[in-house]
Amino acid sequence: MSTSFHHSRGRFIAFEGGEGAGKSTQVRTIVSRLRDRGLEVVQTREPGGSPGAEALRNLLVTGDAGRWSPMSELLMMYAARSDHLEKIIRPALDRGAWVVCDRFADSSRAYQGAGGGVGPYFIEAVDAAVVADTQPDLVVVMDMPVEAGLKRAASRGDTENRFESKGAAFHERLRDGFLRRAAAVPGRYRVIDADRTIEAIAADIWTALAEAFPELSHGG
Ligand SMILES: Nc1ncnc2c1ncn2[C@@H]1O[C@H](COP(=O)(O)OP(=O)(O)O)[C@@H](O)[C@H]1O
Ligand SMILES: [Mg+2]
């Protein structure tokens, strides 16, 4: 799986999964390991990642669960993603950097699609227009039981908990959505058992990267 889907020289890795699965924890580790190799790495996240998209993030992740309908969310998420791609991701890939993104388009497929009921044909049409050929080269899906993940997320005690506050059934649909997406596009996806120690997970993720990007195994 060494093919680059976008037109550029960089590498694009996305981390996906439910609340508390350890995405942000593992992103930090992988970014520092890549930087230790002397690579230029842009660590970023969604929703957000550019100033305009971060302003939208604040509207999306705070407040009451019912504040936005799934359709409004989907359009706001893709408005934010469009700005993030234009201002941060594509310029980084164009100059050959590695981009490591904490959540990307599969979170829209899961949260607004599988979880919220927005139709897949509509999501794919918007994705084709906004993300187009800037698809991730590798998607790491962090998978674990919903309840344990929500418990971890709650232990953070932050205020960005609008999605956490949706019910258990919603989070089960998300988990299923991520796994079905990974099964449907197997070449670019790695599902990681996230219900283990931070160190064991980090080792598996590094192995997945080394398989996906053979250049990591050469020298450096
Ligand atoms: N493998 C793990 N085992 C136990 N706790 C973890 C693990 N990974 C992360 N955590 C903790 O769980 C919480 C959620 O992790 P985080 O990386 O923020 O998850 P996410 O970004 O997927 O929501 C944090 O407090 C983090 O320190
Ligand atoms: Mg996180």
C-alpha cells in the first residue's frame, strides 16, 4: 500500500474512531516518532485545523446534543474540512510534508451518516467535491467497546463533550460505521484494538505505518 492517492509528494495519515479510543494520545506519539526520522510532520485535527475551521469546531463540539441536526452538522463539517484542506493539508502535502490528522472524513461518515442518518449518497457527493483526490493514504481506525471509550473520554473532563452526550445507541452505530468503512476499503485502512495499553497500541500503529510506507523501513 505505497500508492499516494493525492497528486502530491507528501503522505496523509488519518486517525479515526469513537470517543476516548486514544486517537489524540497515539497521534502525539506517532508524530514525534516521524519527526525523530527527520521528516517534516504537520500534526492537525478535525473538526478544525485552520483558524476558520477551529471557529466552526467551537460551534460543533460544544452545547446541547440537539443544537444542530445531522444535516447541518454534515455541511458545517465539510465547510470546515474545505478550509482545512485549502489552508493547511494541501499546502503541506504539496511541499512533501507528512500530515497526521486526528479525525477526518470518516468521522463525518460515522457521526452524521451511520450515527445521524444522513444518506451515504449525499455524503459521498459532498466528499467527492470537497476532499476530491486528497484522500488519506492510510486510515488508522482505533476500535474499542463504546462504554469503556466513553468512560475514558469523560475522565478528561473537558467542555468539548457535545457528541459524547449523545446516547449509547448512537455510539454503537458510530463504531459499526467505522468498522464497515474499514472493511469496504481494506487497502488503506488498519483497524487497531484500542482496548490495550498505550504502549502496545503504539507498537501496532508503528508496524501498520511501516507496512503502508516502506520508505520508513529504509535507513533513517
Ligand atoms: N490505551 C489507553 N489505556 C488507558 N487510557 C488511555 C489509553 N489511551 C488513552 N487513554 C486516556 O484516555 C483518555 C482519552 O484518550 P484520547 O487520546 O484523548 O482519546 P480520543 O482522542 O480518541 O478521544 C485520555 O485521558 C487518555 O490519557
Ligand atoms: Mg481526541
